[in-house]
Amino acid sequence: MPRNMIVAPQPDAVEVGARLFMAGGNAVDAAIGCAFAQCVIDQMMCGIAGFGAMQLWLPARNVHEVITFLAEAPAAVTPGMWEDLLEYETRDGFGFVLKGRVNDLGYQAIATPGSLKGFHAAHQRYGRLRWADVVAPAVRLAAEGYRVTPAVHTYWTTPEGMGRVEIPERLRFTRQYASLFFDAKGDFLPVGATVRNPDLAATLERIATDGPESFYSGAIADTIAADMAAQGGLMTAADLRAYAAETTAPVWGEYRGFKVAVNPPPGCGVIVLKMLHILEHFDLAALGHNSVEYLRVLAETMKRAQIEKDRKIGDPRMTPVPVEQMIDRARAAADAAAIKRGEKAHVPRAGVKEAADTTHLCTIDAEGNAVSMTHTNGMQSGVITNGLGFMYNGAMAMFDPRPGRAQSLEARKRRVSSMSPTMLFRDGKPALLIGAPGGSNIPMGILQVILNIVDFKMTAGDAVSAPRIAATSDLIDVAARIPGYVCEALHAQGYRTARSVQSFIAARVHAILIDGDTITGGADPAGGGMALAV
């Protein structure tokens, strides 16, 4: 029976991880190799100039930790420097729209990236294969080419409508690289077209040989710093040299007999815990899956969690985050009581204008080592330095331009992220590895899949495929597969809904379910990925 499994949105990246298992690698090797492949195949979602977080469980080494490698504001940033440019906060809570979109597109949108430092830290401590061998499959994909998948093409061509810069403008920003994504007529490459990126292959080859030092303090860093200086970017060589990933213990909660381990702030695992602690006061199975009352309870729980995130989660190195208060069981009980009384929470937003993406992977090996990792570009800056082949993150858009808030602009401050790589344990062993891409909807998607598995006894595949909602504002976003008459019943109770034309919304959740010797995976259908056991 296969005892190694990997699940992720991109099939070719999943296969890279599976082949590393077959070559004798462990869960960490497979995770990092898959992540590098994702950075090639889906570089709008993630990249070596991105950021992320991973949770690792290695029982034989007595290791359970979170490696956080979130993007960091450059030292040139000053509080309030963009305050007068604020137009509004997006309804989904994923960033602030400024005049001129200076924080969203172009060189000033770039924060100091952390992905390579995070990947390398995990591999150097716990990987089994050589670093160069783990990076090599991504080098080949960039050099020999990869195919445009339906999921990638849909992301390119589907308008977002949140006020952020739309994807075509990001892809065309660096003109000499538009050929990576568009044909000679200026149209998007079709599904199945092959993309070759020899510059990225050369960059990855150098990283495979020299390690991440080449990116943060070596030849690649010199090229990056020169481009930033020439184009008015905020990031400098000093910012790159100063960057360090952080290793911490996970934050713990409970739900219906499971121990739940999540990443700490400035990630949003504590938001998942808060919601679970509220919902344990309801008999969700008795309410019925996606019934009107079930969705009302979910939406009110989500809104209360979103309010906590917006007000309280920042970089704890600079602003204390009251984690214990946020996940306190007594406060959760009070929230549950208010929801039962029919009280409606209000999610404040800056401005009145009424989703962003990432990628995720989970791995587990025959020795019980497990990884849940989310990494991203945030949004994409549109910037590709000539000769390097990768797109930089656009993480500056997530910082609040208003001073004095938990997520306000500040030099060397880490960007708050909704990333929530999560693990559930039963009897001291992992029972569920789960995480998702999807901007502010990440905790909301993860929550519903946990409920589908724990409360509604679904399989991993069914749990990630069931229709979902998201309530990161006073409006409830609803998947198309939730009937209109359910929305009408919510309207009758005073709720506003936005029923999507998409069948799959509210993040793209990926999970591995462990039940004794049986290991099954679920890849969210919207991501076009797969689970592969070897």
C-alpha cells in the first residue's frame, strides 16, 4: 500500500513531488520540490520572489514547528507615506486601493520576499536529498517548457472586479516578457500552449548551485538591487541581506476531540481556531449541510473572525497580538450566544466599493513526516527584472496606508497574511493536513472543509468539492451550486448575498486525511490539481 502522498493544485508540480518520493526523498523534499515547480508552472500565484508559511511535523525528530517567511516592508517605508492616496479598502479585505495603484503594480508594490529563505531553511534542517536535486525538476520545467492549464488560463482571463489592477495589465507590465503569456497578436496563450522561460531556468540553476545566498546577497541580489534603484523601487540590497525566516511553535486549539495546530500571527491560523471554538457550540450536523440556518451561523462566525483579523492581527515583532484572547473559549461561547440570539456583526471597511490567489501543498511520507505549506506572490507586481525570469510579489498592497493600525505601513514590518497551513491531531498523531490559496477567503475555505470532514463525515475528496460561502464583509459570497432559494431565505432575514457564476469559490482547499493506515487526499476541483500516492 502506498505510504507517501502529495496534493497540490498543479498536476505537473504534484508529479515532481511524487518523483522525489520515488527517488528516496521524504515529505520535506517532496514539498520543497513541488513548491519550486509551482513557482515555474503557476508564477502568477507564487514564485521565488514570493512569501509563505509552512507547518512541519517530524515525529522521529520530535519536531513540530512553523516556518514563517512572509514578505517584509522595505526599510525605506515610512508610516503614512501613502495615507493621502487611499481610495478604499477592497470588500474582501485583501488590500487597499490607492490613487495611481502605486502599492499594487510596479516597483513600489514589491516587498522583500521570503520564499527562498523558507524553502531552504526547511530543506537544510530536514530534507534527505541534495538541495540541487530538489531544485533540478523546476529548472527542467522552465528550460524545456510547461503547458498552460485550464486553471491558469481561467485566472488570466476572469475579471476580478474588486478594484485591484486586473491580471492582463499585470502580465503586460514588463513588456519584454509579455511573450511568456501572450502570442504575437497580443492574445493570451491558449490552454495547452507551451511556455519556456530560459531566464528563469538560469536563475534556478544558480540557486540550485549556490543556494539562496545568491538571491539575497550574491550575483542575483546585485541584479535585483540595480533594477530596483533604476526604477524607483523601495527594496534595496540591504533589505535583501537583512531578511530572515522565522521558526516558531504552532498555536493550539481544539474542536470536537481533535487538537488543532495552526500558524501564529502575522498569519491567520488563529482565525481558524476562533471560528472552530465558536462553532463547537452548535450542532451543525442537525442544522443540515448548507441549510439556511447553517449558512447564517457560518456567515456570522466568519464576520466575527474577520473583524478580529482586521483589528488585531499585525506583525507581533512590532505590535502585540492578543492571541490567547482571540482564541479564548469563553469569548467564543459569548460570540456563539450572540449568533443564537440572531445578532448581526458588522465588518467595517474603508470606503464603499464593493478575491487574489496563492498556492498550497500538503505531503506526508511513510515515516509520518508531514508538511502543510502555503506560498504566494500576494498579488503580482507585474515586474520581471530583465534576465532573471521571475515576477516579484505585489505584497505592499496589503499594508494599511492609515497610520496607527495593526496592519499599518512600517519599515521592516511583515505583511499580514491569511495563510493558515493547518493540522488536526487525534491521539497524538496527524489526522488531517489542510490548507488553501485564496486571499482573505483562506480561513473561510479551510473552516468549511474541516466541518465537512469532522461534522458531516465526508471523504477528503467530497469535503473539498462541496459548495462553500465566504463572509469577509457584510455581504455573503455564495457558490453557484448553492440554490437561489437558499439565498432568498437569507435575504428574508436581512442578509445580502452575491451568488457567484462560479461553482467553486471561497479558496481552493487541499487536504490529506489520515485514518489509521488509510491515507486519502482531496484536491479542490477549482484548482485543477490532484492527490498522488506513491
